[in-house]
Amino acid sequence: MLLSYAQFMRDRYAYVIVSSLILGIAVGIFTPAPGQFIKNFSIPLIVIMIGAMGFTITLKALKRAAQDWTAFGLGMILNFIFAPLLCWLLALLFLKDNAQFAIGLILIGVVPCAGMALVWAGLLKGDVPLTTVINAATMIIAPFLIPFLIQFFAGTFVRIDSLAMFKTVMLTVLIPVIAGIFLREITEQFMEVNKYLPFMPALSATAAVFIMFMAVNTGLPIILKNIQAIGPLLIATVMVFPILFLIAYFIGRTFLNRAKNIAITFSSGMKNLPIALGIAAISFQTLAMLPVAVAFAFQMLTAVFFYQFFLRTLSSGENT
């Protein structure tokens, strides 16, 4: 049953996300009560979400980071320099009059690579080990960089308590990730865990769906009172992922072979939005969650477009 559920979430995650988004909006028109109820459990949900991600990471995968410093370095630069800079610039251009929206957009840029990048890379015959290394490394490094990056970029809009932010990220991201990694290492000493691994992303995704529903459901009444803010929010958010994907693709195509290019494109173009949503829920106001919630749909659409693009280049015999 667990594995069937895992397969369902893997195959239908895009539909689940969009359905949750629509449901959150529909219910939010009448009442934010369900979202406010879920908010009482936001910390446990975040810990489950991040801990389940950590369980999919191995110490061996982290050690492989030293095998290809060129590709690995590009992944780190795109994830932690280019993406935050891009989101900050878009926030300055479109969201300077709404500080909480700006913070939410910047959070999209500072979080690590999305775990779903592994799925896309595998389906396209990309360099899955490289994608795994970038995913694992960004998850481990992010808790130390996020407070600094938020202070540096979001400090343009509001005053950031760096110490409080650091403590929040340590408790909600780093500790659950490390706990998940070592729980797997310990569990593997007593049993075969590989057949249960597909359930961990599904568990993480389920927690993320609840958090996203909470964000949309509780934020909609505020949005309805500030309807003029919707246009700039959508414009800024819709631009993030096409730019991230395109820049990563062209850099990968210039310096790497096709398999590594696929890995770089998806591991740098896709962001771990559940983490951004979790940080926004704990550290900022409700409005900061909305750009992240909206970004789920745009990220998935962009990933599907590039998936189809790479499929066509594969069938046309592009150099590998």
C-alpha cells in the first residue's frame, strides 16, 4: 500500500499540487479556518517533510561531490549565487511595494535544489549521480547559507533577525536532514531499505501539500483585500523558473556533455519550494508564503516544458 501511494504521488504530483492550490483558493473564499488549523502543526509537518528528504541521502553520495568539481561547482554557483540574485532583482522590479511578497520570492531563490530533479534527470538519461550529489550537497549547505542570503537580499525590504533566522533554519532544516541521513545509515545495518525509499519522497510531498494548502487558504482573504497586488506577484513569480532553467541549460551546454547538462539544468532550475514554504510559515508573515505557493505550479510547468525539449533533442541525435 505504501509503495502504491508512493507511485501515485510520483506520477500525479503535479496534479496533486495544482488541486491543492485550487482547493485552498476555493475554501479560502469562504473561510481560512482549515488553513489556520493546519498552521498549528506547521513545525511537525516541516520536520517530517525535511527528515523524509534526508532519509533519501547517503554519505556516499556526499563523498562523490569531489569527483567532478566543474559540474558540481556550477551547480553550487547557480543555486546559491545566481538564483538568489535573480529573485532579488525581480523583487526589486515588481514587488518593492510589498515587502512580504518580496521576501517570499527571495526565499525561492535561496533554498536548495528540488528532489524532483532526480526524477527528471533519470527519465531523460541524464547524469543521475551528479544530480544526486548536487541535491544532497545543497541540502546540507543550505542551512548555513540561507540566513546569510536572506539577510543580504531580503534586508533590502525588511529588517531580518539573523540569529533567529539561523536558529529556525537549524531546527527545521539542518537537524531533520542530518537525522534522516543517519537514521538511514543506522537502519541499513539491520534491514534492506531500498524498497522503502520511494515512500520517503511521497511522505515529504504529502507534508508539503498540507503546508501549501495552509499558505493559500490563510493568505487568500488578505489577497482579496489587496487585489491590486496580484498582478505584480504573478508577473514576478512566472519569470523565475524559465530564467533559471534557460541560464542553467546554456551554461551546461557550453561546458558539459549532454548527460551532465540535463543534471545541471534540472538541479539548478528546480528549487525545493516546500523548504521555502516552511521557512516562510515559521519566520515571516502569511503573505510571504504566497509567492512560494504560486511558484509550485510555474515550476512544474517549466520542468515539463524542458523535459519535452530534452526528449526531442535526444530523439534528434544531439551529441552526448
